[in-house]
Amino acid sequence: MTKPTPLDLVLLAALFAAFAAGLVLVPEGASLPVHWGPSGAADAFLPKLPALAMPLVLAMLLWGIFAVIGRVAPDRLEAGRHIVTVALTGLTAIALAIEVVSVLTGLGIAVGMVQVLAIAVGLMFVVLGNVMPKSQPNGYAGLRLPTTLNDAANWRATHRVTGMLSMAGGAVLAVAALLVPASQLVWWFIACIVLPLAAGAAYSIARARRAARG
């Protein structure tokens, strides 16, 4: 269930390689950004080693968590297999993007982290939206609401609608990252990611109410 795909292995290898390259290439004593405020400007920094280690550690932690879940509750996780697989691959790719941008920043090469993240997240939601309709009710992945978990038909319809909205929102976010100033991207994140999920939840609740009225 959580066995890495060939693409995952390539991404993980690239992540380790970028981390190792950063340790060698980034000057000692360098301070790297690890957090960016709503304006898009970096507002928190760490020394080289912890800053470069963060994306790698977070990716490994994520894979470890789902490996444990896959052993403890494989049947329940199987229902959300498509979403989990895409999410793990997407989040690994995002960790790699953060690592690469951190290394480039340490080398004095200016790269907009916020724009890179917006593109990566947007593309991940495009792929996630495509696989959402393939999932079944489960407690780990998807739009988990009482209305979807208790009604398989509601789950399928909700994830079909939410998937289409997520694909559209992700595509818009990725394009906005190329055109919109970093200081405005936080609002695009909210509009393109949160609103499709909120609209999907509203659709699920409305569908359940219509069904209850007969």
C-alpha cells in the first residue's frame, strides 16, 4: 500500500542528493530561510544543517507514518489508496523543491520560494483532483465528513465534484504563481485550495439534506 513507486524512489534519491549537495556547497555559517510571511518575504532563519535537514526529515516522517498505518490498518487505508499515493508523491516532490530552493538560496541564487511552492501545490492538487473520484469511504484520505463516510453514494458524488473543483483551483494557482506578486499569493492559496474543499463539503451536506427529505 505505501510501497514507494519508481517515481517516489527517484524523488527520494534526489531529495537525499540535494541535501548532501547543500551540506557540501553551502558555506559554513550560512543562515537559510525556513519560513515566509504573508508578504512572501522570509521571516525566520536557521543555520545550514537544520535548515537543510527539515524537508528531508519531514518527508521521511510522512512516509514513516503511512507505513505504520499501512501495517496497522491496511484494509481501511486501501479505500483511499489513490489519494494517499498521489499525496505522498506530491508532498515528496514539494520537499524536494524546498530543498533545492534552500540550497540555491545558500549559494546566493535568488529563487522565489513562495512562487515555487504555489506551483508545486497547484500541480499536486490538479493530480489529486483527478484521482479523488477513484477513492472509497475511509478515515484517512479524502473529504471525510459524516455525510460522506455514512453514504457511499454521497462520497462518490462529493469527490467527483470536489475533484473537478480541485483540478481547476490547482491549475489557476500554478498559473497565478507565474503572474502574481509573491505578496498576493497567500490569497490565491486560500481561494484556489480552501474554496474548492469548502464547496465540496457544502455540496455533500446539501446532497445529504435532499436525500433526507426524500
